[in-house]
Amino acid sequence: MSVDVPRSIVLLRHAKADWPDVSDHERPLAERGRKDAPLVGEWLTAHGISPQLTLCSSAARTRETWKLVVTKLPERPRTIYEDRLYEASTGEIISVLNELPEEVADVLVVGHNPGMQTVAETLAGGVEGDSAAHMARRGFPTSALAVLRFNGTWKSVEPGAGTLTTFWAPHE
């Protein structure tokens, strides 16, 4: 794939999780999370966002979020459940993105905060519209997503490499 091919990264924070007496990694979604996650899939479909690959944290709440989101997509992308995305730092998330195969143009990452928000802020060298201001006002609530676009190889994903084109959350 050529360096000048446009690429996109969708960063999705998992839906609202419950707090039962289980390890953090095994926390399931709360009822609100099970209602919100399909809305994410509907939004992605309505906006023509169709990732080729999804990288999903191995935590129960992210896996459950993704399983509900994907039911609303026209096609199921290849999915990789990635242990490194659980409790990942900004640098660790960028490292995972740097390893993507060049034939992948569009990726969706299902993860946790503060990672999703800090990666969006770190990668956004530019902003379209009021997306950054909107994200700054809202934080990065559960089921929120940020869409970044850039030109280059996955190895060139670094701070400031992208443009934040969209920030959305279901409870606007």
C-alpha cells in the first residue's frame, strides 16, 4: 500500500461496565452499556465507517462491547483480541498501531480510558470542526469514539500524525 493512501483510526471506549465482585479484567457490561453499544454500530454504519480490522482489548467489557457493536455493521471486520490493550499506556497503544500490516487502511480499536482519550489527543496534530473542543468538554465517556485520519504507513503513526475528524458519544 502506498504511503499517500488515506488511513483511519477509530478509537472506541468500551460501553458502561458493571461493578460485580470479579476481577477488573472480567467486569461485564452494565444494562446501560448493553443498550449503548449497538448505538455505536448504528452510528458507524450511518457514517459509512467500515473498519477492515478491529483490535479489541481482551477484557470482558471490551469484548462484550465489540460483540454488540458488530451486530449493527454491514460486514464483520477481522477481529484480534489483544491483551496489550488492557491497561495500555499511550505509547503501548501507538506501538500496537505501528505493528499493523500495511494492507490495512482502516482500523477500529476498542479499549479503555484514559488510553483512548490520550491517544486521540496525542495523535491529533490537526482538528476538523469542533471535535477537539467537544472532546475536551465531554471527556471520553463510555461508548464514545474518536475518528482520526492520516496519510502514511502504520510505522509512521506518532504524536501529531493525524487529524481528529470526529468525536461522538451516544448521550449527547
